[in-house]
Amino acid sequence: MGITKQYLRFQPGPVFGVVGSLKSNIVYLDIQGSHAKLCAVGSCEDVIVWDLKTQEKYLTLKGEKHEVTIISRCPDNRHLAVGYNDGMVRVFSLINRECICTFSGHKSAVTALNYDHQGLQLVSGSKDTNVIVWDIVNEAGLYRLKGHKGQVTQAVFLKEKNVLVTSSKDTFIKFWDLDTQHCFKTLVNHRTEIYDFQIIKNGTRLITGSADSELRVWEIKYADKQVEDDEPPVGKKSKLENEDKDDDLNILTCVKLGSVIRQSRTHVVSMVTDKEEKVLLCHGNDKKVEMFSLPNEEDLKKRLSKKRKKARLKKSEEGNKVDEDEVTLAAEDYVKNITQVFLPAKVRSVDIELDEGQVKMMALLTNNSIETSTLDVQEKGCQRKNICSHGLPGHRTDVRTLCFSSDNTAIVTVSAESAKLWNRSSVKCIRTMSCDYSLCSVFAPGDRHIILGTKAGKLQIFDIASGDLLEDIEAHDSTIYSISLSPDKRGILTGSSDKTVKFWNFELVNQEGSSSKRLTVQHSRTLKMEEEVMCAKYSPDNRLFAVSLLDNTVKVFFVDTLKFFLSLYGHKLPVLSLDISTDGTLLISGSADRNIKIWGLDFGDCHKSIFAHDDSIMCVQFVPNTHLFFSGGKDKKLKQWDADSFEHILTLEGHHAEIWAMAVSYRGNFVATASHDKSLRLWERTQEPLILEEEREMEREKVFDEQVGQSGEPVVAGETTTEVGLAGKKSIETVKAAEKLMEALELYKEETAKLEEHQLECSRTGKKLPVPALHPMLIAFNCDSPNQYMIDNIKKIKSSELEESLLVLPFPYVSDLLQVLDKFLTLGWETELVCRCLFFLLRVHQGQITSNQVLLPVVDRLRSATSNRVNQLRDQIGFNLAGLQFLKRRLEDRDQIQFFADATTTRRKKKKKAEKVVLAIKT
């Protein structure tokens, strides 16, 4: 089929119209070398860094095909960690804007992601209930922590101890000792799902938010720290916490101080504090953001002394003595509610920055916009200043209709609140026009006006040049679902849910108060139907028009006489979209029953019924001058079909939610789609030929790759604990890496056998015989020996996939690999990498290796070789470090300067100046 009929491939083009995805969070950024006010948000599969002053993109971090779910910034402000919907974690460099490492360990969406305080480790939690700790320097996973029974919602490293704190929807907060990878403490006091928590005041206080209206406050006490006498007493201790003191391995204890009641009645979505931990922002699934102050130790002592003074005065009036130890601080003293901030839409995520004493808040809203404001915190309340909404590049609601101009240079997209005109080549918004909720649109001839059909039954005509509404016509009694431009460009027809199809003619009328004329439409004819009209379309020869009705049928009428011609029935649910080919011979109908039917317009016969999508088909359209057509559905897919051979040509995947609307350009070079994920996508036709057999083979390979990734966790011999596991997961990449390693081992054995045979032949004859020719694979990879080829193959395996690749090796190859690693250690090649492979293989295959007599001498040699090589490497690093420190001292003494001190001192001076200014203003 690919030989007789050639198809051209469509490729994904630009994605536009998204300010921030609903599944992502917002993160404030301070990139070195940039003075702009920046924030990072997920935009479908990419991460966009917005400059909030200019409201333009600062940079874009490109992802693959899965949606961004969470973003975390590194403490050094040079890197950004991004979690995706498929469980992948990628670390991007903000300097060169590239992905520097990829971690694959989770099976479902990443829901928690945080760096440690040095930025060297990363922890991720997922919907698969697992928590994984990653080593960023080595680009590998350290271990997987299994203990939660629900989605992990937050994971944070403690600064004081090598401890990890995690929360989950299973209502538990767990404390993990990372030295032993063991959960040593679980907080069980919550009765509902825990959605977020914050650890503040140098790891001594914990604030948790759950599905109820309480913020619970806890005090964390470390066992190796003596409690000072002048420390303010804490709230009442629960009996349960006191009883569990012996079970926490003497690392820390956690005591509940009390609860603070929130104003919102929805569950906590997220909480965030500033760097100085003075302010806490908390929001639920509504339009409110609640602001709390976090007093420091001095303020708490003052508050406590005031309370004790009041208690003494009260008791002295009653003639009793007061026990000062009984007077303690309540939870409201530790977390004090200041104010509520009301935003124009529901809040998805917030972030906060404390700049020169002012609280700067940025919020990602569910209406595809970012709102920034400055909060002036005072004793009596809070004032919002400098409110700025950043939403120009996108619509506030879902785009329900879009269309191309006749010259393919512009696209109009229409949603519930506005119509936007986009330049197709630059995908920038040129014009925004406020309109009613519209479900259909069309460019008027000349591309100077657009006509919209609204949900209220009106026709709205806009002038594109000025963006003004020219006329608002009461066309129908209820929703207009479809507008079709007549082929002779003289009028339009509209189909509505009021069971009528109306025909309109274009007219030019004089403008009021001006001599110029403007466009309008004049009603000419009406055709009454038996059911509500879902879609109406002219045939390109202007002879027929087709109407789909709510009774699941498609009726075809003559344009000139409005007489009935054909009835096309067979769908089980209403037809939501239809189109007629350019030559007027075929009609396609897409229905909510997930089928596409291809009809002949000569006799009304059904040529083919295709089960096309996994959900309702929202839009179908022919490519002009061909019998190829596109279909889009609620299953997030865009598909291309051949109406002659009934072949499925290709599937274009990219949207992360239902596709609502689609438009094919007049030349067939571009396809534009609009989705529930707020994104608008452009698909471009290339000159690359597409062969159907290859496309089907690629689809089968994709299914196989997904099945490999969905396989269960690997079983490691000797592993009995169910609390800790390997960080990586089996994927098609690890399987391919293992296969390449096995092929390299086979080739290595062949080449080494050849060389040994050559040496024997030389010793037997006593002559220096010519060396046998190298294998073509060694020549291709520029390797001069089998050992070099082998070490290159091991180095090519990604660091994060090394353990999983070694785990799937059969034992005969493991024994061969151990002998190869022995040679590498003898030669001193890649000591660190070789030791990592060696220790993992010995741990996994310990029983088989110790019972194998052939490998015993190899293991004995490895025992001494590893310690010698590691000691040499350690001595080399120590010598180099001492030499660098010596050079640093010499340079400091010679030039009378101190290295790495200038930047910190200037920053401190700036901070002191800013503090003085703030104090002066306050006084």
C-alpha cells in the first residue's frame, strides 16, 4: 500500500495558548545573571519560565510527551527538577537550558519532589506510594522506600539530621532514617488525608495540612540536643506520644502543640513559606489564600511572659498563687492568622518571596493565568498592592471553536469569554476581543471579519482590524451549534438547538454617523427540523447541505429548493461533527458512539463504519482536494484516515485532555487543535513519506515498550525486607542496555580467543606472525582492543539504569563479566565504575558465585585488587585536594585577597542596607 499510494507525515508544531497547566505548581526563580522577575510553571509537557514584568517567555525547557506534574528548584538556583506524569524525573540546567540527567523509577505520576539543603540529593514521591532518593552527582538512584499505602503528597529532608519526612493520603506522616533506610517513627494522629506539610525553624517545628479545616502544629525535639532551661514551654503532650518515646531509636520525638482553624472549608492543596520563615501561605481548592505569621523565638518569649503576667494578675485578684509552668503557649501563638487574600479564580498553586520586608506572592490560577501582588503586612491587617494578572497569551476557559483564515496566515480561537486572533507563523496573539460563550466561528470573505455563533443564539460580527463588535444579531432562540460558509461566499447557514436551520446573506450597510459601510447578514430562509440540529454543512458544489440531528441521523437537502434528498442513519448516538469532501462525493460523520461512518452522497450508502476512537468523536474534517480526513476525540488523540481505502494512516498524540475543536487549513498544510488542557497545537505537514507497514510496526513496538514498563518489580536474590528496594525500574532502555552488554561480552570472548590463539601460534613457531584483523565492530567504535570495546560499552549505560541492566543479565554472562572486571581492575581502568558493577553483582548473585569453583580464584583476586585500587584513588584525590589548597593559600598571600569571599560580602552589605532602610521607614 505504501508503494502504490504515498502519504506525507504530519509532525507536531508549536504549542501555544497555555500560561500554566492545571496539574503543575508555580515556582519563583532567581536565575544568576538575570535581574528579571521570573517564575517557572508547567505547560503541558514543557516548563515555561515567564518574565512577569514583560509578560513574555524567558526560556522554555522542552520535555517529551508526558505532562509536567511538579517542579522543584535547587538551592543553588542553577538547576530545576521536574516530575512528569509517567513517573520520570528530569533535572534541567537553567544556564545552558538542557536536561543534564534523567531518573526513571516511578510507575505513575510524580507528586512530591524536593532537594536536600546542599542540592546534592533529590527525593521524589509518586502516586505508586513509593519514595525514591536520587544521587544527583552520580546520576543514579540510591534506594526506594516502601511503607505508605496511598499517594505520597510531600517529602522533605531534615536539615539537622540525615532524616527524611514523608506524608501520604493514607493519613500517616513517616520519619525515615536514611543511614539505615528504615522508618523509625509514624505520626498516626490525623484522621483524613494529609496533603502538605512544612518544616520550619531549623527543623524544630512541623505544620501539617489535611482534608479537614485544621492546621496541626508539632514540635520536633532531637535526642542529642539538651533542652535549655529558658526555652518556652510547649503545649500539652499527648499520652500516645509519651508512650512512643522508646520506639523512635532515640533520634527525635514529635509532640503536638495544638491546631489552628482555617477559614476555608476545602482540603489543603499546598502550603509555602518564605526563605526567612516569617510568613506561611496556605490555600485550599477555592479562591482564598490564607496568610499566617510565624513568630521567632524572641516574639514567643515575649508572648509567654505576657501570658504569665496576665495569669499572675488574675490569680492575685482571686488570692491564689499561680504555677508559671502551667501557663503555656497555644498553637495560635506559633502560627498566627493574619488575613485572607481573595483571587479572581480558584488557586492551583502559590509561591512567596520576601523582598526588602515586603511579601511578594504569585499564584497560578485554574483559569490559565498567573496573578502577582505585593502584600503589605501590618498589625491590623494586610493590604494588596501592585496587583498584576498575567494571562494575555491564553484563554481563561476552554477553546470550543477555531478556524483558519483563507490565506492560512491567521487562526481565530474562541472560548467562553473572548476571541483571540493568532499569527500562525509566530503563534503570538495579535488581537483579543471580548465576546459571549461561542461554539462555532467562521471568517467572512476577505478575512476582515469573523462571525461567531453563541450559546445564547446570537450571531456576533467582529471587525478584526479594530477588534470591535460590529453587530449582535438575535438569530436563534437557543444555542447555535454550527456555522457553514456557502461555497459562493455570499452567505452562511446556521444550525441551532431550536430545531431550525437558517440561511443568511451578506450585506453592506451604512455605518451610523459615518459614510463608510460595514458588513452585516440578512436572514433569507428558514428550514424547520424535527429534532435539534447538532451540525450543518454546505457541500463544496453548493448543490446540497447536510444536517445532523439529535435523533442520531444525518439529513441531506437541496440548497435551492430545500427539498429532502437523503437520510443517513446507522449511528447509535448523535452525530457531533460531519464534513463533505471537495468533490462532493463523500460525507463523513463522527458520533458520540465512537464510530466514523463514510457515506456516498450519490445514493446515501454507507461505504464503511470505522471504530475510530476510544471516546466520543468531537470533530472530523477532510483535507481539501483529497479523500484524506482527520478526526479528533475525547481520547486525546488526533488521527488521520483514508476515506478511499479506509486505512488508518497515523495517530498524532500530544494533548493531555479531550480535544474539543479542530481546523484544517485551506491548503491542507496545517491542522490546528484545541483541547481541555487549555493548549492549542499546530501540526505541520512535512515532505517525509509515510509507509503504512512501518507505521503499524512502530505502533506494535510502542505497545511492547509499555508492557515492559508495566511489569512487576524485580526479585533480588537474598532481599527479604519489604521496606527498601532498588531505585530503578525495568524499562525498554534497561532491557536494550542488557542486550548490548551481552552482545559485547560475546564479541569480547571471540576476539580474546583469537588473540590467545595467535599468541600460542607465535610461541609454537617461534616467529612473530601478523596480528589477526580486528572485528568490524571494534573498528567502527575506534577501539584498538577487546578490553577497550568492553569498557566503552559499560560506560555507555546510563548511570541511573546500570543496576537494572545488570540485574537482568543471565548468570553465565555474569561469570564472564566478573572475569572482565578483574582485568579492568588489574589495568586500573575506571575504578569507580568497575567497583560499582562488581559490588552489585556480588550482592545479587552471592550464593551462585560462592558455590562456583571456577569463580573462587577470580573473587580472591578481586578482593585484594579492589582495596588496592580504591586506596590509590583515595590517595590521588587527597593529594590533589591538598595541592589545590596549597595553591589557594599561595595566591591569597601573594595578591592579598580572599577567594570566594567577595560575592558573599557584597550581598551581606546590600542586605544590611535594605534592613536599615526598612527600619528607618518603620521608625
